[in-house]
Amino acid sequence: MLYQLLFPLRETLSVLNVFQYITFRSAGATVTALLLSLLLGPRLIDYLRRAQIGQSIREEGPQAHQVKAGTPTMGGLLILFAVMIPTLLWADLGNRFVWLTVGSTLAFGLIGFLDDYLKVQRKHNQGLTARGKLALQFVAGIAVGLLVLRIEGFEPALTFPFFKDLVVDVGIFYVVVASVVLVFTSNAVNLTDGLDGLAIGATLVAAASYAIFTYIAGNSIAARYLQVSYVPGAGEVAVFCSALVGASLGFLWFNAHPAEVFMGDVGSLSLGGAIGTVALVARQEIVLVIVGGLFVMEAVSVILQVASFKYRGKRIFRMAPLHHHFELAGWSEPKIIVRFWIMAIVFALMGLATLKLR
């Protein structure tokens, strides 16, 4: 909005020329999102507390978590608001990738909202059925896949880190790829959201990484130099990613241990949808396995645990997802969170390193 309003006036007021730079507008989006989060956070938490919108803790989880029962949840609404407003203010609203990313994030956020709403209504940690939630996620994922294929200049092909000449054109099957990426990422972030600040901290790191990836993908000179796919218009999504970084920092202020508010599924599913979508836009879907390595670890630990118990009758971990395993091993919650954040940063640096290892 600011770009459309102020940039055309650059010939009258030369200082407004800075609005042409994605880096400037990305910084503006980060600061705006952070300030909105810090300003509105206490008000939202107070409302959620008065409305008795509290977290229900699953009985089969670590017993230490029972003290968190009743903590305000659905704080993901704050994240969504703090991401959307700065994006609409600072991004070029004529860019279709921006609207695709915004729409995908809101779609997955809506699924999470329905799940949270049912949990609050039933005063139980069971919302949507597993099949129902998965079906809605796949519908959203397929819709995103179809829409991205309609954007001019986007090639439905997969690129691979470490292999600069390996490009697999999947054509219409890119819709399947997109839906799998989005469903897996949204559920992986959801599974990671089990300790105070863990998921939002890891999301912050991934969002910052993909701000770089999308900026490079949308810059023909940088893309050519680093030998990555050039996606005209993708750079504008860096503004969205930067807003997500600012919103994550702001939410972490309230979600840090001991948490004053939980993000709920409205937060975790929308964050996963957002990260998955920007990975598609940047044509860095495969690298997401590295950048989001922490999310992958958490999701895979659940898959392995379920498969092992079903076919062998034995558990691999004390409890899944993985962070619960270390809780039951005697690690304190803050120690697990910080160590997992460290791993998230290392994974992100490994992902960014693939830009030169081609």
C-alpha cells in the first residue's frame, strides 16, 4: 500500500525513491510487525483470559505440562495480524506471489482456527478429527499448487541442492508436490509446538532464511551468479518473510518460558503453510528439508514412533515428538528449547550454504 502510494511521488520528493528497494521495505515490515505484536499482545492475552480461551493439556503427555492447563491459547491470531498488516503496508500489492503467500497462510490459519475453536468449545484437546484436518490441509495445498502454476514466469520444476544442472520438470504433477510440501510443513510445525517458544523460535530462523532465498530468486543477477532458478517477482515475498520474522520476535516476547500465551493450531498451521509456500515461490522446496531440519526431526520422530509401535510393539523414543523424549530423559524445558533453537540455526546455515555448494 505504501509502495503504491509513495513510490510514484519519487520525482517530487526524491527520498521516496527508497521504496523501490525490497531490502528497505523488508526492514520496514520487520519493525512494523514487531511493534504491532508488542503493542497488541497484552490486549489479546487479556481478552483470551477473560473469555476463558485456555489450553487443554493432553493427559498422556508429560505430567509437568499439566500446570500449563488454562494458559490462553489461539495467540496465533496475533501472529497472523502482525504479519498481514505489515505485508499489506510494505509489499507491492500488484505482485501475485504476495497474494498467493498471504492467501495460503490465511487458509491454513483458518483450518487451525476451526481446530482450536472446537477444542475450546469441548474443553478438551481434541478438535477436528485427524482425517478431517488432513483433508482440509490437502484441499488448501492443492489450491495453492494450482494457483502457483497460473502465475506467469513460474516453472513447475524441482531443483536440487549440490547439483546445479539437475532440474526435474514435473509439469502438472507440481500440484501434488506443492500439496505434500504444505501438508508436511504445516503438520511438522504443529508437532514442534509443544514447548514454550520452541516452534516460534524455529519459525523465525526459517523465515529469515527464506527472506534471503526469495530475494535471490527474484533478482536475476544474484540468481545467475549463484546458479539458482530465477523467478520473476519472487523477491517481493521477502517482505512477507521479513514481516514474519518481526511477528515471530514479537510473539516470542510473550511465548517465552514460562509462556503467557500459546499460539494454538491457528498459529502453528498458518506458520507451516507460510514457510511451505515461500519455499515453493523461491523454487527451494528440497532445501526446505535442510532449512527446516528441526521441524523434519520432530515430524519424523512421530512417524517412526507410530510405525515402530504398530509393527514391532516397541517404542523408539520415550515419547514423541522428539522434544518430549528429552523431557522424560530429565532435560529441563528451557535447556531443550535453547538447544533445539541452536540446531534450527545450524540447519538454516547449512541450507544457506547450498547457495554456494552447487
